[in-house]
Amino acid sequence: MENFTFYNPVRIHFGRGQIATLKNEIPLDKRILLTYGGGSIKKNGVYTQVKTALNGHTVCEFGGIEPNPRYETLMQAVALIKEHNLNFILAVGGGSVVDGTKFIAAAASFPGEPWDILTQHAPINSAVPFGCVLTLPGTGSEMNCGAVISRKNTKDKLVFIHPLVFPQFSILDPTTTFSLPPNQTANGIVDAFVHVIEQYLTYPVNSPLQDRFAEGILQTLIEEAPKVMRNPEDYAARSNIMWCATLALNNLIGCGVPNDWATHLIGHWLTAGYGLDHAVTLAILLPSVLNHQRAQKREKLLQYATRVWNVINPNPEERIDAAIFKTREFFENLGLVTHLSNYKIGEEAIAFVTKKLNEHKQITLGERGDINLEVVEKIMRTSL
Amino acid sequence: MENFTFYNPVRIHFGRGQIATLKNEIPLDKRILLTYGGGSIKKNGVYTQVKTALNGHTVCEFGGIEPNPRYETLMQAVALIKEHNLNFILAVGGGSVVDGTKFIAAAASFPGEPWDILTQHAPINSAVPFGCVLTLPGTGSEMNCGAVISRKNTKDKLVFIHPLVFPQFSILDPTTTFSLPPNQTANGIVDAFVHVIEQYLTYPVNSPLQDRFAEGILQTLIEEAPKVMRNPEDYAARSNIMWCATLALNNLIGCGVPNDWATHLIGHWLTAGYGLDHAVTLAILLPSVLNHQRAQKREKLLQYATRVWNVINPNPEERIDAAIFKTREFFENLGLVTHLSNYKIGEEAIAFVTKKLNEHKQITLGERGDINLEVVEKIMRTSL
């Protein structure tokens, strides 16, 4: 395996009733900004549990963080922090709220124009401490230090990663996910699945343990997904999905192995340009990426076919075909259709995506850096 | 799965050449106590690498920490810290040096009699910060906050666990393990293997991901062990063993599942009373524990047989027998014989061990608390 550094100081409280631990996690002298999304937490009881646990704290609220959280929105929260002199943030919601909160935390004490954190990798020297109550598993943001932020007026969607934006703690109560709409549950499962694939389906570097951990997450997602889609209040299955999603992107399985991330980086521009759900972009692109890169990924694709999908076909090319087919079928069975035409998006998207990739110098993608703009175009053509 | 809290802030630097990161990990104003064991680090080049990286730091040295580190020895290091006003410890060695260092770190600022930390669970309010350069994988001490400390004059061997004694960082360079004697390599593998078993082979709680992570570590240890025994300088195999051993006991795989630990707690007294290597006590006791608890552990034993050892016998009792046989065979193939008589220890050990367990109130062992002193006697009789 390759050399690596692993560090992840996030404290996880997992299980029923864990929202009550908030009162021990946040000292009483903290002045809290409570961030959330579209307001579902006020319908499913999570908001009440949080407010009960924070009884006695000073709490300001900032709702309305949208999916693919926008710079324009988040800067309003930054203003609120400054205005009220707040010194802790509690994110209550899914990955977008957590990602958005990471940006708010970094931007609140950033001396210059915070957009530079995304475009120029401007260095961050401090961040407002924050915690998280997760209500939608998928992004893994609850246990990592990365975030993806969009900007409406420039149609940008960019990543930033910094150790100062690890949550101090994250509370994962699977019952908070019972009331999710089916498409959000499905999106989260696909997102977690593809996070694992990005760190696993590359080329072999003699890392049998990382491989088995990755395969373990994939197999568990495949087994548990139909259960939660059938019965949204299956606590055990919700728990397993939630823990899988966290471990899919908390730095662990990617340690010491090559990482791909081409599907994500191309997909971000489909969301930025056409408003497709993040997971939908992954479901559309991944089968095409795997098919195009089948020579470069051959050994791992064969291993994936055998170990994850139990394909026993002795013909290697057919085994790879079967693995890609089953991957697509898994996404489709969850309700995500996997061609751009299903979303009324045509060839014009290729020009937009390649222009944006070029503009942000994302032109050598994949674990070998061999996915250039020409290859992106080919991949996208087979996704039409 | 069961509710849990997971927290592990240890920074891991893994791979060739990582000892050089020491100079960034320890600020120049720190006054360091360098702790080590019998001196092998002076023969294999590790000491030189460490001293080079610490060029410019104030460093005192304390060597001679023995296997199963003793209170009497460690208190000498505590005196040294006080005398020279040291404020950082760097442990360089295997699990005993790291465990011993955790006790030194806690004892150095403990107001009362530090032995009470072990016998009375006396609360710790501070500890000297420390880091670790690991040279012998097995105990997992490099990425957890537990330690096992012995006392010669009372023949005690006791555990303490406290979040203040997580290492700040641990450096894992597999090349430092090339020169280990074969029995130490084998002991480390057996120790890591049994750590996984203690957290996996209990009863099912619908935790498919934890199961697969545990099985992944076991399968990898089984595959890689013969490689390092055959070729001690096989970097890839040494790396895989080292990372397996760390993940076998860093709190992750035990999250949300029942834990056993009977084999360890009984085994500690065989070491304390008769000087057996820790791993040897595990190799002797585990097959007997599994056999005696086969009804209580039935479902997981069958899963272990199938998934870890690929036993396909349709008769369940025979499948369990085969799994236990293969476990014992794995230990024996590594050179650890698995009966007390092989070490010239007879029935008298039963009286000593049960007396000590009783004295320290370790009388309801195992994941169900059903291993009382009578059961311990039965288990030990089948280990004679």
C-alpha cells in the first residue's frame, strides 16, 4: 500500500435518543447558531428534540440552506454570526446543511473574500467550532472535513477540504431518517455507494484490508437498501445504511490506496448547470466511467464483479459487463434513472461541463490522471 | 446494532520514512522523555532515525520497559519526568512500551498513589501528552486509550482505559518490523487476531458492516501471516499486518456490538502468575473458550466457519468443530503451541487464576456475563 496520514477526531454518538447528548457536548456559555435546511426538522420532531436538549443555551436560527448549498445563502449566516457574536454552530440536517455549515464556520473568521477559499484554496487559520445532528445519510460530511459549495450567479460547484472543519461531534440517530422521502433515501444510498467505488475501483496496490472494508460497505448497502425502501421504519436497516454512509467517506477506506473521484468531479458540473440531484449525476456517469476505463481498472473490476456481485462468469470481459450492468440496475431499482435523456438533457451539457472543467483546471481526472476533456466528452456521450 | 459512542483522535503516519515526521509533530519547546524497551531500537536503526528527527529537542531517555510493563519500573520514569520537568513523552517500541508510557503519562500528574488508577479506577484529570513510534504490531495500543500494567510484588496484571491517554500521534513504519524475532511477529499476529475475535464472535445484533470489517481483518491476517513468517522483509505483507493490528483494536469494529474479552481477562492471570507471553495465553485459552461457549456463540461460530475459514460442511456441529480446529491450527502453524502442559503448567494454575479473578471481581466474564469461576475452571481444564 501507499504511505498515508490518517486523522479523524470527530466524536460520533450513534443510536436512538442520542440527540439528548447535545446538552453535554455544547458548554452552556456557547452562543449557538442553529443551521438547518427546508424545515423538515420542524415536522419530524427533530427540531423539538434539539431545542429541548439546548434548553438554557443562547440559540439563533438560520434555516433555508438549500440542497447544493449556495455561497449567497451561506454568507447571510456569516453576517448573523458576526452581528450576534456567536461562537458555536449546530448543523441539523443532511449533507448540504453540514457542508454549508463548514463553509460558514470557515468564512466567519476569514479576513478576505471567502469565495477565495473555494477558487484559490486560500488558507484558513481558524473556524468557528461546530457539531452536527445528521438527518440524511449519504454525503459522509458528518465525519470528514470536506464540503462542496455552489454559487448561483457563476454556476460553480467547488470542493474545499480543511482539518479545521471537522465537526467536533456528530449525532446519528437512525430514527430521524424514518420520515425521509423515498428519493432522498435512495439518493443517499447511491452517494455512499459511489463514494466507496471512487476509493476502491482503481488499480491494485496490495491493500487487501482496504479492499475488504470497501467491499463490506458495498455489500451491506446492496443488502440493506431494499429493506429501507420497502419499510422506511426498519430501525436496523436504517442504522446499517447510516453507519455505512459515514464510513464510506471518513478517510478510512481511502488510506494508502489510489483515489479516482472523476465521476464526482464531472457530476458536480451537471448539478451546477442543470440542477440534477448530486446522486443522480453519479448514477448517470458511473456506469459510463467504468465502461470507458475498463482497461485501466480491469483487475479491480474483476474483483468487484466476483466479490461484490458474485458474478462467476469465466469470461473476464463478460464478467466486467455484468458488474457494470448490476451497478446500473442497483441504481435504477432505487428509482434513479441513469441516462441524461431521462432528464431531458442533451449534447449541450457536454460543452458546458467541459468548459467548466477547463475553467477550473480539472483536466486530468481519475486515479491515473488520464481522464482529460476528450475522455470526458466520450464518457458523457455514452451517458446521453 | 446497539447504541455507541466512537471517538479516536490519534493521528497515524503510516509507511516508509515516516519517522522523519516527528520533527513536525513535537514542537521544539517540548522537553521529551524518550521511552523504550530492551534496546532492540539501538540495533535496528530506529533509535538513530528518532534522534535525527529530534535534533534540537531536549531529550531524556528511559529504557528497559519490560514486556508486561511493571508498575515498579514505570514509577522510575515518573520520577524522571518530575525531576527534569519534562512535558512530552515519546514511546518507541511495541505495545508494552506504549502501554507503559500511557501509565507514566497518567501517573506523572496524579495527586495520589498511581496504583489506585488500576485497582480503584481512580479518576485521572490530566496526563502528559505523548506520541508513539511503533516497532511491533499486535496490541493496537498505538491507536487506543487502553493499557495493561503488571505489578511484580503482588502478581497483578490490570487494565485501565481513559480518553486522556490516546497518543497524540503514532508513526507506523513497516520497515521497523523487519528485524523482529519470529516469535514476536507471531505473537503480534495472534494478539491482533484474538482482539478481533473478542469483538466479533459473540451473538448477532444485526451489524453486518461490523461483521464484515472484523472478517476482513481476520481473513487478511490469515493470508498475510505466512508471508511475513517466510520472508520477514516483505514490505507489503508487513504493512498489511501492521494496519490490521491497528484496526483490530482502535474501537471501530467493536462499536455497536457485544464484546467478549473473557479470553484476555483469564489470560492476563496466566501471564501474571507464570510469565507466559500474552499471545501464548490467548492461543491456549481461545479454542477452549469457543468450545465451551459453542451454544451461546452458535450463530456467530457458524458464520465465522463459513466466511473466515470457508468451511462448507453441512453439519453445523462439525462446522463449528472445524472452525475451532482451524483457529488452533493457525496459532500452531505460527509456532505457538496451545496447551498449558506444553509450558509445563498444570492444574495448580487453575487455583491461582480463579483466586486472582475473584480477588479483582472479574467473575462474570464474556458477552453475556455467564463465565463465572466454575466455567473458568472448566475452560482451563480443557486447556491443560
